[in-house]
Amino acid sequence: ANHDRQKNDIKVKKDLKEYAAEGVEAVVPYQGNVSEFINQLLGGVRSGFSYCGAKNIIETWKKAEFIQITQSSLIESKPHDVEQI
């Protein structure tokens, strides 16, 4: 059981390294190796692909669809409880 838990912990840590926060822009202090940043960046790209049901950039272009939203939706879609810089 302990071995399975350790394997799961390693997978969770790996998944978190590839996690990309969406919709928030901020200045952060230096956090280490650029490869970790690139993994987060790629995670964001993969997330964008999944929203479109695409497997690559070309499919994303073909499947992209812009929609008009109301002013209320625009306000709601912005980050909440984040200090803007």
C-alpha cells in the first residue's frame, strides 16, 4: 500500500509541474530552472487544445470559434480576488 501511495505522490507532483494557471498574469520572483517553466507553458497549450477538441495548432486554427459575450459575462470571466499589477 505504501509503495502505491508513493507512486501516486510522484505522479501528482509530476502533474502539478505541468499544471498551468489560466487567466492570471503576474510578476513572480525567480523560481528555478527554465525547463519547469516550459513544462507549465506546454501544459497551458495542451489545455487550450483540449478546449477546442484539437490535437495540434493547425486543428486549433480550423476549429477556433469566436463568440460574443455580454458585459456581465466579461466581468465574471476576469480573475477574482487577485491584486492587479
